[in-house]
Amino acid sequence: MAGSGGDGWSALACFTGFLSAPRARQIFRSTAGGAHTRGMPCACLRALCGAALVSLATGFGSPALAGASSPTSVADAQLTGTYSVLFRVVAPAVDRRDRTTLTLGFAPKCDSGACDVTVSTLAESCVSGSCGQPPSDLTFATAPLRFVGSEYKGNFIIKTGCTANGTYFPYAYDQRTLLTIRPTAAQDIGALQVTTFVGTLELLGSPDATGHKWGCTAYRFGLDLAGRSQT
């Protein structure tokens, strides 16, 4: 498979750099900032120019300025609901043209704000076979993601299948799954919610005893991903 570049998505009023997203042949095994103002101390301004100028410079008494506020950080937004997520393989190079779109659901472990979540692949996004034969490398079921700094990070193991000698063997792999999600935009829809994100996914598959028996080999894939809220 040949290589491919990233796509860009624009979101809301600000530019949201958004990678297109991928799919790997072996992964999908189917049989088919706010502004900072600096200036003279208020006491000096009052002495030189009077309280009126201080009021104007600081925004007090000015309806237009008094109503303004710094945008809330996207890091404070909650990752919740369903998202259309594009996956694009970045390694190995031979599979870089592979991509697919799935629907992921996120369930936060708090009532509001950013916190730990679980992620699940919604069944309806797999009906076209884009998930591959179950259990698939991209089929997550309430997998845990921890909120660390401004990112969501997961490191978990799922069972996946293997095709060897023309036969499919489910549950032949223990796949370590490393998922990182970084919110890129948010919107206040009654509560501040993440609307777009980018991220990375690394899949490390090791055959279990059954896999070894049938000649399944280890695999490793790196993917970029980009998601947009459907909620």
C-alpha cells in the first residue's frame, strides 16, 4: 500500500488541525489561550489620568469590555457522547493508504468537566464490515482512558482474531492497545463539551498459545485518528 498525507478539518471559529484517519489491512481482517494585558499600575493611572481612564483601560464601566471574557480552555471540556472517528495507518509504511471510519462512544466518570472516561466502539459502525471479523483490533468495550494533563490516555489489552492458512481463529491474540486522545475544540451546549479531537493509536498483537499453535505471527501498527462529535 502506498503512503498518503493527512486531511484537514476546520471546526468552530478557530482552526482545528485535524489529521485524516486510517485503516490497516491486517488490522481490519475481513474476508472481503487568553490575552495578557500589561501596563502601568492602577494607582499611577489614577494619578495621571483619573479614574475614568482606569475604568476604560480595565473594562469596568464599558458594557462591551465588561461582558468579554477569556475563552474557556478546551482542556476543561468534557469528552462525552458519540464521535465519528477516522483512523489512518502511519506504520508500517506499506499500509499507509489504509483508513476507516468508526463511531466511538465515551462515558465520563464525572458529572461535568474533564475526567477519566471509558471508550467503546458502537456496533452500528461495524455493520459494513469496517471493523473486520470479531473480535476486531478496533472493537473496544468500555476500555478505560485516564485524563492526564490535557490528554486522555489508555493502555489496555483486548483479545483479537487471526487468519492463518485460510482459516480464521478468534481470540488468538492478546493485543496491547495504546490510545491517546487530545481535544482540539469545545463548545458550550449547556455544558462545555469536546467537539473535535486528534490522537494516536498503537496496536501490538502477540499470539497466545492458540495463535502460536496455528502459526499466527506478531503484529504492530501505528495509527493517527481524528474525531468529531455527533452528539
